[in-house]
Amino acid sequence: MVEVFATAAGADLVPGAGVTLVDDRALASLAEAVTPAGVVAVCRFVDVPLADAVRGDLVAICADVRDPGNAGTVVRTADAAGAAGVVLAGQSVDLYNPKTLRASAGSALHLPVAVEPDPARAVEAARAAGLTVLAADGAGEADLHGLPVDLLAAPTAWLFGNEAWGLPDDLAAVADHRVRIPIHGRAESLNLATAAALCLYESARAQRG
């Protein structure tokens, strides 16, 4: 944090020096929330270089994910699953969108997250780091529940696409495997964040088993 502004009531939430006291009206003009918590901080950017986000056994790469709630939830889920990092690639929503940060529930502040304009470069970086790239694709040739345990247990980067149209064929084609999540009922598809949770936790279970 660079600077902290707080109301008299909110100052108790940030013990220590360096807090500038403001009134409720001033704080409301600084915050985007309808009901501010009484504290607003000016912070430095926290995103990391691409190489740092793909350094580990489990990584999530989001390609052109536009919804801030989905992007933030993927970051939060990746954190919960023990992933080493997340890459927001292509035309993905801004990491610093307030809705993205809120949906991450704090995970965006300590899990390494990289911002990479070129999704293919993110995939190349993951592969260069020794990760197997698995693309979540409704038309994939492999079934998530039928993947060999040794494949799931290997260092893995999961590649997720846009909420509406998924992964473009040229990007999905560079993955090592295209993996579908089985739909047993009549639902057409799964929400992106839900699909990411299933995939990441399958890998986490195998890697920690």
C-alpha cells in the first residue's frame, strides 16, 4: 500500500501510522462500492512477469476471459487449489477492475498473476517451464474423468477460453490435450469459473495424492 484513507470509524481496521482521516463524503468519492467499508488504499500494481506466473506445478491461463466475476473467481479458485499462478491473456478483463479484485477475495494480492497480451506466448512460456498444457474444451477428445492419473499429476497449465465462444481453434490446437468436462444432464455447458474449479481440483487431487 502506498497511502491509506479512512473515516474515523474505519481507521480501526488499519492500525498503525500513515492513515489520512477523511469524512464519509470524501471516502465515498474515492470508493466504487455502494457501501464503502470506511477504508480506501492506494496500492502499487501487483502483477508479475509471465515467467514468474508459470513457475510451478499447476497454473491457470485465461484467454480472452471478459467477465470480471469469472476472472476473479478463477484467481481465487486457483489459489485455493494450490496453483502457482494465473495468467490473464489476450483481451481478458483488467486484473485491477474492482469487480475482478473483489471476486478474487484477496487472492489477486498474493497469488502470482501475470498479464500477457498474446495467449499463444503464454502457452509457449508454460511449455518452456516444463508444463503440460491441457485445454478445457467442450469438444475435446479427452474426458476429464478419464485422464490418466500420471497425466493429471504432472506439472500442468490449464488453458481456459472466453465465456461465450470458448477457445479459438488455433489456440486449442497448440495444447497437448483438449479436455472436455462431461455433461450428464441437459445443461448446455458449465460456467467458466465452475469448469476451472473442476479442472484445477482434478489436477490438485492427483498432484497431492
